[in-house]
Amino acid sequence: MGKYKQIIIRVRGIIIYEDKLLLVGIVSNNYFCLPGGKLEYNEDPKECLSRELIEELGVNPDIGNLLYLNTFIDKENNHNLDFVFEVRNGADYVNLDGLERTHAFELDKIYWVSRDEDINFLPKTIINDFKNNNISSNEVKYIKD
């Protein structure tokens, strides 16, 4: 295997409301993922998540515990590390119409998925935990895809 091109750190949020999980479709990808984005230099992970959710969705998140640490190599051979936090104010994300969303152009879709739907989502561990009602704020799960 070739050398890594770079290390990319992202921060994402798990937003659940009325038994549905908020997902976003990103421009240029053919799958859904959790909302969030790349960590900037000297930025705290929770500050990054707050900034990204305000920019893309227009809502100031109530960020809770770290739930997952996901590491994977992407198709460009970059080493990715995702910090995934719970976001406790899911009801605030239901109606985004009229909110200031300076980076809404980065999202193709915003979708609330139910537990019984099949959807192209990465990483599989998180969607499977959601479907099985197995997302817990009492532990951090390590994923290596």
C-alpha cells in the first residue's frame, strides 16, 4: 500500500429527533453521512462541530458526549479520523427554512432517516447502531472501516 497523502480530521454530529436520524448528502458523494466538517488548524473539535452545524444547517448545537471515533483510508489514500458527538437539541433541526445557512450550498440533501429504512450511509457501524437502537452516550465506540 502506498504512503498516505494526508491526515484529515473531521467532526460530525448525531442528531436524533422523534426516532429519526438527521443525515446529509454531500456534493460530489453518492452516499449520506452525518453533518459536520473538517477541523481547522488550532480549532477545538466541539468548536468545529458548532461552526459547521451553524454554517450548513443554521442551528447552534447543544453538543454532548463523544460517541464514536472513526478511522479509515479513503479512495485517495488519505487517512481520515472522524470524531462523532451527540447533539442533544434535535427538535431545533426539524424546520431549517428561513435560517441563515452560509454554507448550505455544500449539502445536496438533508434527510431524516427512520430505523427501518435502507440507505447508503457510511460508516455502516453507526447506521447499524441507530437501526438497533444501540447508540449510547455512556461509551465511546472505536470504528475502523
